Amino acid sequence: MSAYLISLGAGILIGVFYALFKVRSPAPPGIALIGLLGMVLGERLITGVGHLFGG
């Protein structure tokens, strides 16, 4: 649970910096969400394969 809270806090902090310095997000929201989905699926895939072969 603490990893989720750290991730949320880091995201909020980055968002505050973006707002203060009037920086636009480097990726449109749709593309960013698809990238996040890919990261989560990739992590699950690697974890699943590790359990399958590693025991």
C-alpha cells in the first residue's frame, strides 16, 4: 500500500511543479494512459513468467 501512496504523492508533486512553471505534459493524456497500461501489463507479464518458470 505504501508504494501506491508514494506513487500518488510523486504524481501530485510533479503536477504541482508543472502547474507552477506552466509546463505542458510531455504526452497527451490518452497516450500517457496507454503507456501506463503497457507498463502495468508488462510488469504483470514478467511476474507471471517468473512464477511459471521460477516456481
